[in-house]
Amino acid sequence: MSILNSSALWALLGLLLIHIEAYCIYNNVKTSNSKRETTYWLRQQPYNAGPNYFSRFSYNGLKSGEKACCPYTNFDCVRSGNKDDELYMVTRRTTGIREYPPAVISFPAGGWIEFGGEDGPETQTINVFSPDGSPYDYKFRIDPQAGYTK
């Protein structure tokens, strides 16, 4: 193997071993048809987040099959940088033309939230996981005034 090929191989292996340290939100809701697509508006609550409203994590229109992530090593995402600290995310679900009230979900800074189930309101599932992949005992509340602005 030539030196050039060996260097390229090591560079490729290095890229594969990069470890991403972030929290993520996944939209795994199954859509029955394009008129009932489920999307999520997301905004991190100020507890342990960046210094102001505009620097905190937000995402508008997280579609089925997509994910949105924010590194817990980034001060705007997690002020403490600790992957085990609890954070709060405001989520607002839209399915087709129907908008649901904002909900606040707690999760660990190095973990993730998975929205799943079907596109009907009674069949949605929410799962939250710790950084090690174990289920996280999250808090959930409906909050019509939880930082939602269009």
C-alpha cells in the first residue's frame, strides 16, 4: 500500500470515529399522506441555555424523517456543557392544517427526544433518552404560553 493510500485510509477512519456530543430531536411520526404531514416547531427554554432568546436553539418545520441537533459543548445550547444536565424544549406540533398547543418536554443535554407513532393526535408517542441510550424519566406539560411566536 502506498503512503498516499495509507494516509487516505487513516483520514477516512478518523472521520468515522468523530464523536458528536449533542442533543437531538427526531421526528419519526409516520405520515399517512402528504396533506397530513406532521412537523414540529422547537425552541429551547432559557434554563441552562444561551444568554438570550435569539441565541438559544430553535428549529421551525422539523419534518417527518428529519432530526435537529445542538452540541452540548456549545454555550448557546447548554451553558454548563454537562451532558447530564436537564434541559427543556418547547415543541409545537402541526399535522396538516391542525396546530396543537405547545408542550414543554424535559431531556438531558446529551440525550434525545423521539416523536413517533402515527399522524393522528391519539397515536403520537414521545420517547426521551439519556446520553447512554437508556430511557429518561422526562417531564411533560402543555403550556399555551411557552415561548411560542410565529
